[in-house]
Amino acid sequence: MSNGVLPSYLSMAKPNSPANRAPWYKNTAPTYAGIFLWFVFWSQMASGGTKVAGGVLSHGLAVAFFGLILAALLCHFLFYLVPGLLGLKTGLPLYVVGSSTYGTQGGFLMPGFVMGILQFGWLGVNAYFASLALAPLFGGSPAAQKIVAVLWAALAAFVGLKGIQYVAKVATFLPLIPLVILVIMVGKTLGGIGDFDPQKLVAAGTAAGEVSTLSVFGVIALCITYIVGFFATAGAAGVDFGMNNKDEKDVRMGGLFGIALATVVAGGASILVAAGAFGILGKYALNTADAGFMGSVMGSEGAGKTMALLLAVAAFPPACFSSFIAANSFKTTLPKVNPFVSVGIGTAVSVLLAVTGWAGDAGRVFTVIGASFGPICGAMMVDYLLSGQKWAGPRAGWNLAGWISWVVGFIVGMAPLVKIANIPAAPLVAFLVGAALYYILAKAGLEPPAVQMAAGSTK
């Protein structure tokens, strides 16, 4: 197949110049860290996003931290590292690199166009929760909340369109706000750690109407489900970060600090705060970013509300991150369409999700996105390894090995949500299913041949 019949998103693709690349601490690490410092992530870390009595603390701090650290390492090594290396070696974005795993025709939809669409779901979630906290500054009415949500989404989309260097600049300082708040709350609750009793926590949760406790394995699986489900999309987007890195060291360091360490710091601080607060106050509460919870910890209702407002302001970098990924998707898969038009339409959808309140069910949004990208990351990893740790190039048409592995992996990831089966650590299992199926199907000959791209379109 000649380059002339390649889809435009491939024929027009150009690698990012080495001159445009920067060290890991200027782009990858601060932007990823900003994602994990987003209060919507760590506020529910102690509960694991569920109504299970005791959450991840039901068997004590040691088990909770083991699950947290394991999940953080899985995010770095399984979900991020290979996409990051592919971005580095090709200089091309995810939506071009994905054409190897899903084909020149199939890659337009997966992971390219679908990734962009799903990011507007993230933007809607961000705008919804930020507007809840910011609306009191403007009277607190439902109308004020909706106006704030509209302005929030529009400004984040504009910064995301400008590129990762602008997202990184925004992400450099604002994440310090939740970090400082976490440090303050850890300081306030550290004295209660010694009095924390997981059995009493579980009993209090049961009395509050939550279901019975988990096993030790169940706690670890819950940590993996929550963290990996939250991160899977951003892991695949590691391609876009890698194409802005200078070398393999930058890719690895950016992931270790921006993903693994940031996960442990943000999630771990939230777990400590929840345990310490229970030890001091004896009240069953696991949402550590709730204004009422923070007010109880600080001993002042006003302080809790102020901290909630600050956390909303600090949520702006994650909103920009989502917009940046979406903008990259549409710029690449729809290169002839003005990105202000395509991203503008997507932002309008985000606004609709936020102002109607549909984006408020964050748990289901996270589950769907995590199930979608677990098998993508698994298939991409195997494709990379089978190709000799390099990008194979776009494969003609539809790569059935990639598509079949994704469909089965997605069903596995969604099974607990739609109550088909209770699969522990479903996003990780979806990754493993996607990886295993891709290997089997590729060896069975379902991978189409690679297509020659134009000179200069790969690094």
C-alpha cells in the first residue's frame, strides 16, 4: 500500500522535533502529579470509591499501603512505561502510534477518536465538582454553579489547545495547594494514628449502613481497582508525554516521580488522614476532601469551606490535562478540521454533562474509562514487545488482534459494574486479558502487514 492511500491522520503526521522536547521535571512529572493531586482522586482513596465498611482501611494501615504501593507501581510499569517509550522513539502522538495495534482504519476510532471523546467526560466531571465548590463565591445558587461550570470548562479547553507546555506551566504551582492541604491535615490527625482501630472503623461503617468488610486480598484488589481504573486513560496518553521527552531516562523518571511517587504521596496522605481523624474524633467519615470532614479536622467550619474552595481552584490542571489529550486526539484524527471547532463541540458536551449533573456520578465515569483503556494498554505493550521493542508502523485496515482483544477486555472490565461477574481488580484483569489475547491472536496471524509511511514521519 502506498502512502497516498493512507488516512489523512497518518499521511499528515510529523514527529515532534527533538528541539521541542524538555526534561521530565518540566512536563511529564508535574502534569501527571497534578492529576493525582486532584482532590476527586484522593478524597475517595480511603473508601476506594465504594460503600464498603472500612474501605481500604478495613485491615489496617499496612495492608492499605501495600495495596496503594502495588497499584502505583502497576500504573507506572504496566500502563505508562511502554506508551511513554513509544512516544519517545517515534515522536508521534497516541493516535498515530495506536494504528499499529488497531490498524490504519481501526486506529482512527481506537484509541484515537474515542480517547478524545472520553476526555470530554473527564472535563465534565472536573467542571461539575469544581463548580460545586466555587459557586458559593457567587451566591451559591444553581444558576451560579452552572455558569461557573461553563466558564471552567471553556478556559480549560483553551489552555489544553495551546499545548502541553502551557498545561505543564499551569500544573507547576497549583498542585501545591492540595499538597499543602494534605500536609496540614496529616499534621492535624497524625496524633490519632496510634488510636486507630480498623475493627472499630468497620463496626462504625456497618452501623452507618455500609456492607460488611473485605478480606485482605479484597483490600488489595480494591486499591488496584480504584487507582488503575482512575489512571488507565492517562497511562495510554503516556505516548503524548513520551514524544515530549528527550531520552529513556526522562520517560522513566517522569513516570516514577509523576505517577508512582505522586500516587503514594497523595493517596497515602489521604489514608493517613482518614485513619488519624477516626482515631481522634471517632466519627465514621472517609471522604477526606469533604468540606465538613476538613472542618471537623481543623476545628472550624469556615476553614473546611475555605480549603474546599482552594481544592477546586487547584483542580484546574487536571481539567487542562483532559483538554490537552482531547485536543491532540482531534488534531490528529481530524487534521483538516479547525481544532477550535472540534474541541469546541467536545467542550459543549462537557458543559452539558456538568450543568445537568450527569457528571456527578464520578464512580461510574471512572469505571467505564478504566475498563476502556486497560485492554488498550495491554495490547499496546504486547505489540511493542513482539515488534522488538519498537513501533511496528501502521498496520493496514483493521487489526483484528487489537480489536478482538479490546472487546473481550472491555467486557471483563465492565463486568462488575453491570453485575455480570464480580471480578477483583477488574481494570488490571482487563489489561491482562487484552495482553494475552493480543499475543495469541497475533501469533495466529490476525495482525495485518505494516504500511509504509512517508519519509520523515517517524523518528
